[in-house]
Amino acid sequence: MPFIQAAEAQVHEMHGSRFTPLVRPSSGSTELCVWKLEIGPGIEGVAHKVLREEAFVILEGEVVFTINGESSHLKPGDAAVANAESTIRLDNPAATPAVVMVTAPVGFTGQLSDGTILTPPWVS
């Protein structure tokens, strides 16, 4: 399946954000996952540790991205890389949604602050 139609993607909602998987094993990928992340207005993200490297490109709106305690205000066209074992949080303090394209390797997992390991459904 080399072609993925966005209109056919199963959308997942969590913590005031919407995750739309585009590239993942169930769509034919063997190495990469790519998803669109839409962060609602005024959302304060949930801090969590990424156990594999993850890359982010801001497409619309603005976010405050925190990686290991260092924060940056990112606008469309800006990008960020969270190395494996980084603790991250994405906040959208604006009154409009933010859209971020995210990529990570197949097998990506995260760890919540209580130690729970999460394999997000948008990467399988």
C-alpha cells in the first residue's frame, strides 16, 4: 500500500489533541511512522518521555515545545528533534489550533510520568 488517503485514516483523540496516522506498519511501512498532530487552542500538553527519537515540524499555528526542561516557541516551518529518552511537552497557548507533522521509527513507545509504557495506536 504505497498510497495513503488522509480521508481514510482512523483519527485518535487524547488530551485535547487529535492524532491522524498517515504512515505506519498497518499502512505498509516497515521503518517509519508519520502522523498529523492537531493541538487544540489553549491546550497544555502532558509531559512524557519518548523512548525512541521523534521529529516534529510545525505546519500551522504556534506551539511552546519543551524538551528536557528547555522550551522554545515554534512557528510554521520550525522543527524540533527529541532524542530517545527525552522528556517532552507540547503546549498551544494560542486561541487557534496548531498542526504539527510528527515522525518516529516503527516500534515507537512513550512513557507517562507514572511509569506506564504507552504504544500509541497511531503508530501500529
